[in-house]
Amino acid sequence: MSTIAITQTYEDVQGLIIDTARKFQAAHGGELAELINEAQLCFMYAYYDHNPASSSFTHWMRQKIWFGLLETARRIARNKERFPMGDVDMGAL
């Protein structure tokens, strides 16, 4: 696949990527700029992973983005659970 093809595809669906990140933010919270960055990464995975026989690209991409954002939110929550901030008494060190 060429760089021109992926660039053109990205330009065609850029609004959908941002819309998906905004809807995710409305449902689950988070910083929009970080969500958009993660959604762009998920677009790359969706682009190279899409099977045209299974579904339309936009449907596939939106699913990959949504589930990618969910997985990122889970990973952040697990890390906060394992390494809570503010619970360390710096005076005891």
C-alpha cells in the first residue's frame, strides 16, 4: 500500500476520527487531544487490518478506534490502581 493511498484515506475520514474521539470523550471522559492522537493511531491499525469482504472501511475503522480507546482507558485505570499517585509520604523516605 502506498503512502499516497493512506494519506488520501486519512483525509477522507479525518472528520469521522475526530467525531469518534469526541463521542468517546462524552461517554467516558478524557482529554480530547490525547483521545484524537490515540484514535489516529487506531486508524493506522484499521487501515492495514481491514478486510473489505467483512464490512465497510468506515464501520471497521470506527470499531477499531472505539475499542482501541476503551483498551487505552482500561490500561490507564489499571496503572493508576497499581501505582496510585499521592499516597506516598515523601517525608518517610
